[in-house]
Amino acid sequence: MKVSSRQVDGVVIVDLSGRITLGEGSVVLRDTVRELLNKGQKKILLNLAEVTYIDSSGIGELVSAYTSVRNQSGDLKLLNLTKKVHDLLQITKLYTVFDVPESEAAAVASLK
Amino acid sequence: MTADRVSYTLESTLESVNWAERMAERFAAQSGLEDDDLQEFAMAVREATINAVLHGNAYDRHKTVQVTFARESGTLEVTVRDQGKGFDVASVPDPLAPENLLKQSGRGIFLIRTYMDDVRFRNLSPGTEMVLVKRVRGKAAGKEKEQS
């Protein structure tokens, strides 16, 4: 999995691409979020547009990222879910947990 | 891999999980599954292999995982066996329960059950056997027939 991040109006947008799976993407995602929190960056938007696959470990890592950020009084939202990822969050009932704004602009505005 | 039954003995490693997933994709494609059905089949096999490697054998390189793909009329069956301590499937918490929604783990078996038509567990003492059954429907059923 590849990760890059950028800042827009105080919000960190993390662009992820590839697979978030056991031992691969999961570790990268965990380290990325941990590093952001260590820097005090607590408004995080995960852009999943280029994420092609998530397994149960990857789902767990998204949940863990969400709870870690919330536990530090921050907020983490998801953006640009593919149909596959959307369906996965639906069947695991996590679509009710994560906020998934319609657009990047709306997401940044809601996190500012 | 064109046989109606093929079995692999794998090390308890992450590479084995990825490999089993690729074999599942190939087997599903040869059996006529397409698109969502193919991806769901492969994901269920991946999750079952994760269960065996991680929770069953706990990455112990002295223990192996056996994955068997079998094709019978109208049905694809995958058997995944580990050599771990075994577990009581009834004790696995419901990942959809509100109190479990934010837990990091515990969704693998739920996903397998969602994507397969039937899932059976057997205690091997030691080890666990998981049998995943996918019924082949529609256009795929015709292709599966041509394969046999």
C-alpha cells in the first residue's frame, strides 16, 4: 500500500492506494495514524479512492485508527469509498460508525 | 490447477495467506465464478487461511496449514485445516453487536459466513477444520459443468 498526506485548512488528508490487509497495508495505516497523532494532528481524512481491497484485518485497522483519534479528542472521517469498500462497511455495520462526507471540500469543512 | 480436487500444505506465514487467496481466485475463475462471486469466494478463503495461520497455528513454523479445493456438481468446497489448539466457534462474539462494533478484531468468521453458502467447523484435536461451501449458480453453473 502507498500513502501520501497533504494539509488543507488544518486537516490532514491521507491518500491511500492499494490493499489494506493483514501485515501489509494494515501496518502502514497504523504507523501513519500514530505518527500524525504524535505530531498533534488530530483532524484526519482518509481518502480511500485508490484502495482496491480491504480484509478483516484492514477493517480492524480502520476501526482502530478511528478510536485512537477519537480518544485524543480528534476526528477521523473516510472519503471516496469504492463500491467494494462501501459494501464491506455496510455488511459489518461500520457505515453507521464512520462519517463519510460527499466530497473532500465538505469533509474539510466539517473537520475545520 | 484444473483438477477437481487439489490440496496444498502451507507454512504458517503471511505469504501462505496471500498465496491461498491467489489459488482461490484461480480456482474460482476456472469454476466459472465471476466478478463479485469470485472476489467473495477468494476473500472467504483468505479469511479462513488467516484464521488458521494466525489464530490456529499462531505463526508457528513447525505447524502447517492444509488447504484443499474441491469441485463437485454445482458446488465448490474449500477445506482449511490447522494444527493449533482449536477453538469453540460458538464463543466467537457477534461483531455486529453494538458493544463489539468498535473492536479491532473478530470479523473474519462473520465475513466467511456472509460470503459462503455454508460453513462447517470440526475440532481435530489438535487443530481445527473449516469447510467452506459455495454453490455455483446461473451462468457460472454452466461453465462449472463444462469444467467437469
